[in-house]
Amino acid sequence: LASVPEGNPASALQKAAQSSATSAGLKIEEQTLQAARTGPSCIVYGNRMRLTGSLEHFIRWGVAVYQPEKGMAITALNLKLSSEPPKMVGEAEATQFFKAQTP
């Protein structure tokens, strides 16, 4: 894992998640940046999103967001059919992990 970069990594994660969702064909209904969570070996930044689109769009988005070399992944995903099938509604959290800074 990389160290936490200068600037605001949460904002960079949000922009990456938004851009890849839009490129995949998903519509962003709402999103919320999560407070950084610090564990013993890493710091985790998250962006919770509510999205709509087809299953294919969600799969494309997941492939685009999953970037282990950058510590990025989707750590939560809940999909259900919308009131207009085959459209789906998804609640997801895109996250990015960084190495915890040692004193």
C-alpha cells in the first residue's frame, strides 16, 4: 500500500468513483464521503453511493474501480431490481486503502 498522499485523498477517490460510474453508464442518485477510518496497519477512505443502471453498467463500474495497485476497491455492494426492470438500484461503497503512518 502507498502512503497517504498530499491533498485530500477522499476528494480524489470521490472524483474517480464518480467518473468511472458515469463512464460505465450509471446514474448517480446520491453520494456521501465517509470519515477516514484508521486501523492498525491502514487508513481507509470511503465514498458511499446510490446508483441506478443495468447489471452490465454495475459490472463495468466494478471492473473500473477495482485497482489493487492503487489500493482501490468496492467494499460494499447491494443491488436490487428497481420499479422499472431490468434497471437496478445499487448502494455501494468505493474505498481506498493507504498505509498507516508510523510515528
